[in-house]
Amino acid sequence: MGIVLNIKRAETPFYAGVKHCARSVLRFDLPFWRPAAVALRAAYVAPRVLSAALRRVAAIVYYGPVFKSYCASCGRNLYLELVPSVSGPVKIFMGQDVCISGALEIAGGHVLDAPELRVGDRVFLGHRISFRVSRRIVVEDGVMIAQGCYITDSDEHPLDPEARAAGRPPAAKDICSVRIARNAWIGRGASILKGVTIGEGAIVGAGAVVARDVPPFSIAVGNPARILAKKVCGNAEDS
């Protein structure tokens, strides 16, 4: 240990020379030969292209059919990269041209019969989105939901502490549907809680926790979410 410290401190010309040699070895770099660039890029990209192609084939011939077997209906041109995780008694309705980018969790509650998740046309769902459906969640046409979002129509546990301690489910009266209207955009890591309606064209900022309705064409941010601005004819106006 003492020798290492002496080298690091370069206390004598000898140790300074050893430190210089060690640094030269650690920082050694080969000269770059420009004509080799194409071959080097091809060698670097080829395994990734092959892996992506194999994943896409698996999605088409296996992941897609498996997920469709869970759906009550599914439109054309479904794009997915992994098999979504589906649990509980939930009816899933998927529109056309839906893109599921990465992992997706859909969990149905057990309080009401046949809770529903309805996803419209041209919807984008990012990686690691969680839908917790006990009554009804509707995602309308053209909605974009970024990765890591959490959307639920119930508290998932009773509000009464004794019922919660007893392990009972939430009361049916406390389960309220969620609706995300057409062309809304939900930012990364946002949470949409029970009974909320996100208006048409609205934007929910990253990490926002939305417990109240968001008006159409407005911007909501924060925890709890507040209306930051309203958009009128494409121009933002402070609310």
C-alpha cells in the first residue's frame, strides 16, 4: 500500500517516472485508419440489427398473438415489443395503429364485474406504463402516454383504516372511471388518479399527479397538478 501511495504522490524522480509510465499505458490509444471506418461500423451495428430483427419477428409471430388472445377486440397494425402483462378480470379493447413501446402492465380489479380498458386509434403507450382498472379507463384516439405513467380508477385499498387492515378491497362507490380525451399528451412518470378526465389536446407534465380534471387544451404540472396555462389557437396563455 505504501508503494502505491508513493507512486500516486510521485515523491521521488523514480516514482514520478513509474507514474508517468503507468499513465501512458492506461491512456494508450491506437491511431485511427479512416478506410476501416465502414467495416468497423458494420461490425458494431450488425449484432444490434440482427437482434432487433429477431425481436420484431418474435413480436409479430408470438408476442402479438399472445396479447390479442387477452383482448376482447384488437384493431389492425398493432405494434409491440414485449408481451404486455395482463392480470385480473379485465376486458381490453384496442383500436387500430396502437403502438406499445416496451413493457405494459394491465391489472383488473375484483370489485366489479368485467372492468374495461378501452384504447382508441393511433395511441402511443411508452415503456413501463401501468393501467389499474377496476371500473373503466378510456384512452381516446391520438393520445400519447410517455414511459413510467400510472393510471388508475380506484384507490386500490379502502379509505377506512379498519377495512384496509382487514385486507378488504375498495368500496364500489369509491371506484370512478378515468377518461383521457383525444390527442392528449401525458408526460413521463405522471400519475392519473380515479375519476379524472384529461381534456382534449391537454398536456400533463412529467411527474405530475393528477387528482382533478384537466380542461381541454390546457397544461397541468406539479404534485398535486395545477393548471399552468391554457392554449388558445396554439398560443399559450397564463391561466
